[in-house]
Amino acid sequence: MDYKAYIAQRLCIESMSAAEIAEAIAVPPDTSLGDFALPCFKFAKILRKPPVKIAEELAAAYPADGVISEATAVNGYLNFRVSRRGLAEETLARIAREGARYGASDLGKGRTICIDYSSVNIAKPFHIGHLSTTVLGGSLYRIFNFLGYRAVGINHLGDYGTQFGKLICAYKHWGDRNAVQEGGIHAINDLYVRFNSEATEEMEAEAREYFRLIESGDREMSELFEWFKELTLAYVKTIYDRLHVTFDSYAGERFYTDKMQPVIDELEEKGLLVESQGAKIVDLEPYGMPPCLILRSDGASLYATRDLAAAIYRKNTYDFEKCLYVVAYQQNLHFKQVFKVLELMGKEWAKDLVHVAYGMVSLEDGAMSTRKGKVVWLEDVISRCVEKALSVISEKNPDLSDKEAVAEKVGVGAVMFGALCNNKIKDIVFSYDKALNFDGETSVYVQYTCARAASVLAKARAEGAERQAAPASEPCVQEFELLKALADFPDVVKSAAEKYEPSLIARFCVDTAQKFNKFYFDCKILQAESEQAKNFRLALTEATLTTLTNALTLLGIGVPEKM
Ligand code: ARG
């Protein structure tokens, strides 16, 4: 419920719009005077009256109702009190009615958002550097769908480049079909690493020739390439399953092979393409950027060339309202250049392309041993976190059944939450111990809170207790704080979408769990003073579980029933 808008609509102040009034309404630091306050000092000039008088007159005229129960004037402030009963009844009824759809909307009906995320590289490690793009993008995909948009998840595969010539060369010299089939991505990566340290001049030349052959569609080379791609995708999909992310398209860089020439022609026609030392570039100096390289002097296209073709293809294919690129901030310049070139080409929709940049993730114990030397494979981080989760859970609750399944949700959730809980642009240092702290600002804490709520509800069910949205008496402060948080959820989801910031939902989860726990420890639920008080608290508990489950689901994090 947007209280500020609600209040503003019921106030009449000369020459001020409802939006302007809403803007001026604040939440006072000391809520003993009211839940919202409007300082009247800045109206004194327009209304030619002292603020104290303005506040008094507005208070007298304010139509209190079941939403705002009271408006009082205090020293030039107009203070409002939210009707706690009204809030309780309305919020709990709505959550019970909407269930898994609570927080959803049809705001995005008929609107399409493309989201380019994860975008892994074929035959290269799926490493910790891909964590943020994968889970942030995956979460944005869920959030936009939840708000009624058609989200199109695109994995812009890195499947183009000279490294494939190198890989094929390494395979031909040292590879073994069965070993590679068995070893999959790890075997492929070993070959590639070996090439980079051991290749001779002749092998380098051979690799360039193989790359040329792939480009010209040579049958044997294409088959090998497709096989490496298949093995890589089979591997990354196992990780996507664990992280609960999905894609609608795997059109990668190679997909644009035949779609670049028309772009180059168009650049030429529009007089944007300039020769520079044999290469073709778009001059971006007037915009304070280095030139955007379109074709190398040997005629080869570049990463940017393929991104230009991809943006145009996506606009034509999906007619997006926005196209998001969830990519590390290291590529800031690349996207600024690509967006600028499209703008210069006269694509008015270039303004709808958004680089959703994020910071780096590193491990606290950077020295962790991995299968592949320095690179930290995401799979290893996940497995290690799940293992640790299993030992923590076994210690806390030795009798828990299905410990492995719970540990999977907890461990995977902790890794994901690590990339989701801070403002996305911040660099993150991931710590297993911190991420698995049951009392911290963690996903485990939120999951544990859900399990606690579920266990209270299960006991109540066994006793045959009812749930009821109407409170027995004016809700106490713990109940009220929790209710306000729950009522805020739909707005939090919207803000997360507007700002491309799933961390707002992560933050919401932790705050709401804290408020629930305060309520849980301070108010008796099953031993409440009356039947009606118990039933109301059960309804509040159930609404909390529903809302937290929806919130965690939007982050892609699972909710164990018991912990
Ligand atoms: N594969 C690239 C990388 O790992 C990311 C691609 C991002 N998407 C794009 N359209 N450029 O750095």
C-alpha cells in the first residue's frame, strides 16, 4: 500500500499536486507521534499563513478512515496514524487471496524485455566470475516475468574466435576422443591450457588455419567445433539447473556470422566507417571515447561488430522495450561504444539498451585449491558450500530427514545470495562461513525463518486451529512492523525491476525475517491470550511465509520445508 499517495490524495493544498504532496511526506524517526508526517513549513509562503495554523486546518479537514485513523497537528507538522487494524485486515486478506502471486502484477502486459545474461564462453571454464551475471540476470528474468512482462533470456554464447582453432589443433595433437567425451569441459580446458603453454610456432600457424577452416564452413572442423560446444553446454546446463536459471535463446556470437555484413554496409552507407591503419573503425573521438573497431586489417570482425548485429537482430525479432546486458563493469567502455554507434546509425531505440553492470566476486580464502590451477570454477564453490551446509545442518539438527536435499537448497542459496545481497556494483568477497551463518544477514537465516514459520503452522494445523485476518485488538508494535513490511512487498518488487537491483528483494528478505523473529519471540503465537489473538497471529505467520517464499523464489533460491 502506498500510504504517501493515499494521504496526498486526501489533502487539498493550493497549487500543489498530489504527487508533490506525497513527495513531501516523510516517515518520522520517532514513530510515537505518528507513522507519517507532513512538515507544513514550506507551504507558509504560498498560503501566506503560519505553518502551525496550516497544520491545524489541514488536520481538521482530513477525512480519517479505515486506512489512516488519525491526523493531528503538532508544531507545524501534520502527523498521520495508520489504522493498524485496517492494515492488518487488508494485508492479510490480500496475501491469503493472492498466495504465490502476491507481489505480481500485470504492469508489463504486452511489453518485452530482453535480458542478456550469463553468456558463457564455449570451451572455457564456467568460473566464479560468471556467478553474478548468472544469478542477477536469472533473478531479473523472474522479476520481470512476475510483473507481467515477456522476459526473453538470452545466453550470448562466446563461441567465436581464434581460440577454437587453437583448441582443435591441441585436440589433433594430444587429444583422445573417448577421454574428451568422458572428461567433457575439463578435458577440453586441459587441452586449451596445454596449447597456451606448449604450442610451437608451427602449431600456432596450424591453429590459425583451423580457425580459417571453421569460418569457411569446413565439415570436419565444424563437427569438432559443434562437439566442443555440445560438451560445454551439457556441462553448464547442470549448473544452471542447480541455480534455477533458464534461457529462451542460446544465440551466441557465431549466430551473427551472416548478420554482420548488412551492418557493415549500413555503417558504410551512413558514412560512419573510417579506414585507420588498414582497419575499419567508427570514430568516437567527438564523444570522448576511443574508436569502435569494426573490422581488423585482415578483415576479421570483432566482439563489438557482433554486438551491433545482435542488438539489431533482437530489436527486429523481439521488438523489446528494453534490452539489458548483465555484464561486469569491466565492459563499461565496450557497451558505451556499441550503444553510441547504434545511436549514430540513427537507431532511436539505442536509448533502450542498458548495461546492467556489476562488481567482482572473489573468495575470502583465495587460496582454495581447484582442479584447474588459478581459475576458481563455480561448480567447486557450489559443491564446497553445499558440503559445508550439510555439516552445519547435521550438527544443528541431527534428526532432520532428507538432509542432502536441504543442504543443496541452503548451500546453493548461500552462494547465490552472496551475489544478490549487496548493491550490484559493489565488489564482493565471498566467505563460506559468513554466508552460512544462521544468525547473519544471510539466505540461511531467511530460510530458517521460513522453516520456523512452517513448523508453527504445522503444529497449529495438527491442533485444528483456524487463521483469521481480523486482529483481536489493536496490533502491537511487533505485529504492526511486520505487517508494514509485508504490505510493502509489491512496491519492493517494482523498485527492484525499475532499478535492475534484485538486492532490494534480498534486503527485504532479511529485514522481514528479522521482524518476524522479533514478533515470534515477543508475542506468543500458539499460546496466545485468546483464541482470536492466536488465529490472527497464525494468519500473520502464514502471510510471512507466503511473502518470504515469493521473495526467495524471485531470487531463484529454494525454501526447505524443514531445517
Ligand atoms: N561472453 C562474454 C564474456 O564472458 C560476455 C558476453 C556479454 N554479452 C554481450 N552481448 N556482449 O565476457
